Amino acid sequence: MTLRLFSFTALATLVAAAFFMASSHQLPSAEISTPQSLSPSGNSGQPEELGLVHWLRELDAGQAEAQKTGKPLLILFQEVPGCSNCTRYGNSTLSNPLIVEAIETYFVPVCIYNNKGGKDAAALKIFNEPSWNNPVVRIVRADYEDIVPRISNFNSPAQLVLGIRNALQSNGKVVPEYMELLLEELSAREAGLETATFSMHCFWSGEGVFGSIPGVIETEPGFQNGKEVVKVLFNPAVVKKSDLEALTQPKGIQSCTGNDGFRSDREPKYYLAQTDYKFVPMTSLQACRANSLVGKGQSPNELLSPRQMSLLENIRQNPKRKLKNAIGTKDLKKAWAEAI
């Protein structure tokens, strides 16, 4: 971004962000994963239908582990080798680093092949699951009692995350903020987002303003009709365009008549980009919220998962390592693989 005059408020925000950068290098001791847990459990030779989750392959072994640890079983009934639905589910939903982390942290993952005999076929009978079927997930107690309804919508990552969240709540666990944000974003994208563009004196501060508004899922700074603007993707079930206008007009932000002609800026999430957090792969919603917090001089740690926090610590312990800026990534799986 070329040099320009900032308002006193924008300058103060930058000073606050700089102060935060200098003072927040220590991570809280609670909920930080060890370096070994930076990535999913190392399944390079695993069938693609299973994604990146480390699965047990026998139901009785999973039951024994559930009885020992007190964790529920998360059972995947999957066709291996499978159809395009099965491989897509493995390569997308079951390879999302945050979903993988939640499954491996809070559950005993077991995969039952629905197109095999032996113990796999016997497990199908226990749960009355059909053979040669599309992916199905069951979350059950050690006695095989369902905790949440059977999850059969393999086209909806949000349905799996919702099941995970509800199972945690039913088991008396506190749902971490990263899971709530992930569910909010996936649900909003599946339902359909709306787009609006707003002009302002500085899109850096504009992104910070919009990133903190409930219902805003993604922001992008840029130029349109010779003005600095922020393109906003939002969930219309939570916030309307008129609400966004009312909330931001007092800050000197104006709604544009359309979204045509938008050209992206090269420095999205400016406040976040001045910190080590830029190397940590985040979802769009996580990045929006984190950027807003950093712009206010506040820590975004509460928004991140334990593995994201562990990755951040690893990054800070190896400052000479060259890493890619992960801000704006659309492929969380790829960005995570590049960061570890």
C-alpha cells in the first residue's frame, strides 16, 4: 500500500498493534500441544478415503480404548477403495486440519470398511449399517449407545462439526472457540453468503472494523472506482447489509452501489500481517477476528486451536526458518502442510 495520511485513530491503532507484537511472544501454558502434534498423525500410506485422521481399524480395540480413556468413539463407516463421494469426503472433510485435530483430541477414531468381510462386516451388523454405502459417522459411548444422531450427510462438513460439538456438550466438555468459529463459517458457507463492498479512508482499519462484526465471515481489502474499499462476505441469516451500513457509517464507512470492478490489495489483514500469526494457517473467519483483535492491541490466542498455538510456538522458536504468509489461504490443508 502506498504511503498516505492516516487519521489519529488509525495511527493509534497501529501503535497499539506494534505494542502488542512486542509484548505477546509468550504463550499461555494451558492447552498447548507438544511439537509432535503439530500435524495429523502421519498417515502418508493411508487410503485417501480416510483423510488425515489416525484411525483404529478394529471396533473392539476402539471400545477398549474408549473404556480406558473415557472418550467417546467416533466411528467412520467408509467404502475403501471407494467411489468419488468417499474419496472426496476423505480428501476434504477428513483432511481439514481443525476437524482432524478435534477428532483426534476428543474421541477414539475407528474406521470400519463397509465393503469388507470379517470383523468389518460384524461391526456393520452391530450398528445395522449397510454395506457398500457412502460415508457415515456415528459418535457413540463405549457401550455403543449413540450420543448424537447418525451423521450421513457426507456433502456437509458442517454436519460433522455440529455432531462433534453436540457430542462434546453431551459429554460435559467445553467446546473450544476454534470449533465454534469453524462451525459458524462452514454452516454459513453451506447456506450461502452475500457480498457487499464498502469505501473508507483506509482499508486497513476498515478490515479491522468489519472483522469484529458477528455474521461477517470474510473480508478483503482493495480498490474500486478509485477508492479504497473492503469487500465483505457475510451470513444474511445473522446480519443484513443494512445492519452493516448502520454499524459502520459512524466510522466514516460508506456502502458502495455495487461490487463490480473490485481489485484486491496485496496486503490483506494488515494488523495480523505485522505479527508471527501470519504464518499460522487459519480459516477466513479466524483470520478476520484475529486481525481485528491484533488491531486493538489484544491477543487472538483464544481463537486458535492447541495445534495452531503449538505451531506458533514452533515458528517463534525457529525465527530464521523461511515460511509462507498464510493469510488469505483458501486451502487450509495445503497451507498447513507447508507450515509444519
